[in-house]
Amino acid sequence: MRQEKRYSEMTEQELWQEIAALQEKARKAEQMGIINEFAVLERKVQMARAYLLDPSQFKAGKIYEIDGAPGEYFKIDYLNGVFAWGYRLKGDGKEEALPISLLK
């Protein structure tokens, strides 16, 4: 049994292949009505996409719209790897981490 590679260890090409495979699995799960599996696979796609981005393009103190959530905004307090830590504007004020691929 081969050990799965972490996204952080994958090349750009491997990440794109992983994203394509996950999107295909998500499409099948959606067609079969397996909503929870679809949601998990969509989150994995967002995680893999985060590793294709340059974290230095995201700045602490800046506000970004959340992709897939029109009108929802996220203020970054700090970055840790491909995660932006901060809070949602109009949210409950609790700190959370989002993959940078969800910020636009």
C-alpha cells in the first residue's frame, strides 16, 4: 500500500491532477445524491487549490470576499502556511482559519 502524499509535498502538476480527480469524485457523489461526501470532496479541492497559490499575495489586516459566499467578507489577522486566520465580518467574532483559495 503506497503512502498518500501531502498536498504540501506535491508538484504543481500533481496538484492539478489531484484537483481533477477530486472534482470527478465530487461530481459523481452529487449525481448520486451523497451530499455530505460531495461537501467533503469540495473542501479537499479548496485545500489542494490553496497549495497552488502564493501566500505572500495575501496580507494581514486586509479584507477579502469569501469565494462561493457572495457578500461575506473575511479579515485576515495572520497567515500560517496556506491558511488565513481571522474572522468573518458580520460573523460571531470567533477566530477561524480559511484556506487562502477561498479568498478573493
